[in-house]
Amino acid sequence: SQQGEEDPQALSIQEGENATMNCSYKTSINNLQWYRQNSGRGLVHLILIRSNEREKHSGRLRVTLDTSKKSSSLLITASRAADTASYFCATGFSGGYNKLIFGAGTRLAVHP
Amino acid sequence: DAGITQSPRHKVTETGTPVTLRCHQTENHRYMYWYRQDPGHGLRLIHYSYGVKDTDKGEVSDGYSVSRSKTEDFLLTLESATSSQTSVYFCAISENERGRDTEAFFGQGTRLTVV
């Protein structure tokens, strides 16, 4: 079974609004990563947060990690139509050869 | 973009035939991975490699084999293709800088249809 589970499965918002996606996982991790996928394309890395970090920012992205609850959230502020994509969390494991296990993803639609 | 090339990009094959997908990288990264992506399942790890001739199974390895004879190439073989292996296949690479895990870079994908 997959390690990460994203919530919600789909999200529809207006431009300018914030978008929040959540990820829960089951076992201990070394890091958690978020990726974006535009329709029909490969995945692009957005941000990596290590297990000893609680929050990280990158531009309009803010990621939090709560290892006690085994959960993470991705916040996209001031969304744009160009943010329309699927977003995936992926968990990395200690001593796991950099192996990443992905969740099923959240489909985000940002309407102009 | 990271130098990752998947070939072919599209393939239609018949049930029961062997199929080989190729992933080629120019980044000299140590780790290489094969994932499949299906609606509702996200990406699932098939096999991965942590060095030349060093490979291991992922979540959904049945019916697949891999080989890595050179750092730059990672081959995925469907020994006898079945309709359930119709999917989009992604190759990824990553490195382990100073012992710390880093992000993965993905190829553009291969759309495989088994009829």
C-alpha cells in the first residue's frame, strides 16, 4: 500500500485564494517531499523538508511537517491559474537508498 | 531540466510480448528508479537501482525486471506484457549528497498500451 495519502483528492479555487493540501503517512521517514505534475508531463520537485524540520518556505510555498502526527501540509498562497496541476507528496526513508514512495495526489484547479 | 531521456515515449504492444523501456541519464547520479502511474494510484515504485548492477524491488515488481550495466542506463523489461501493465512509466534519478537524501528528477514518461 502507498505510504502517503493526500487530502483532498481534488481542490477547486479562484485565483488569489490560498490552496492547502495535506499528506499523511504511516511509518518513520527521513524526509518528505512535494512534487507537481502538469497534465501529461513528468513530475517536478517543489520542496523537501527533513524529519528534524517543522516548517519550510519557498516563494509562495509553505510546507509544514508534524512527525508526531505523521502528517504534512503544503500551502500555496495567492494562487494563479498557472498553479493548476496535480500535487504529490513523497516520503523518503532512512537508509532507503533515496527511495521515494508517493501518494495518490491532489488535483488543484485554479480558476481565473 | 535534468538530463533524463526515456525511450520510447509511446508504445503499443500485444499481450504476451516482451517490452523494454530505456532510461538514459547524463547527470552521473547514483540512484535510478522506475515508477508506473495509473489513475487513482499516483506513482508506484517498480524497481530501483543504487549503483551499477545493484537493483532492488519496489512496491509493484511482479512481471517486471530491470538491469543497470552502466551508470547512465536503467532498463525496464516487461517479460510478457499483460493488459494490466498498460500505464505511464516514469524514470527518475537522484543523488545522495554528503549522505543526505535529495530530490528526484523525472523523465517525461513512456505511455505503454498493451492490447
